[in-house]
Amino acid sequence: MGKATELTQSSFQAEVLESKIPVLVDFWAPWCGPCRRIAPLVEQLAADYAGRAKVAKIDVDQCQDLAGSYGVMNIPTLMIFKNGDVVERFTGIPDNARLQDALNQAVG
């Protein structure tokens, strides 16, 4: 329980855009040092928000079209989706408190 879901191009629509609860999406790559540094935070949020919000990861090398369609130019980029729309976006290593505040607002 509480593990970030690995998304693919084909699962994004159902898992994120059609989700009934907010979704935090981490656009990352295995070779990205800052992405690896925030991975424990992403996993912790998955546990903390289990049942209230989804936490998912997208490998930008595997899903270049998807990353491009959301304007991901730098990684890590984290986006919070609610009702299929991006309601918050963080690029780089986010401030933990700001990220949690944004997720709390999305959860309502």
C-alpha cells in the first residue's frame, strides 16, 4: 500500500485523466540525480495519501510524447492533476511543505 504507480503512455488516460481522486505525477528519468533524490519523498507521499490521492511516476525517456505534450522541459517535474486538469506544477526539487500544501488543497 502506498507505492507510486509506474505509468505508461497507454495507462495515463485511465490512471490520471479519468481518475476520481487527485493524482500527483512525477516526470522523471533513472539517470537524473535530482529525480533520485526526491524519490523517497514521492514514495512517502504515496503512503501518506493512499486512498485520498494517487501518486504516479512517468519515465520521460519511455514516454517522450506524453512529457512533451505537458511541456516537460526539465526533470524532475511534478504535476498535480484534478479532474483531468493540471492544478499545480513544480519543476526541480520542490519545497516539501509547498508540495504537501498543494496536494492537501487538491484533496480538499
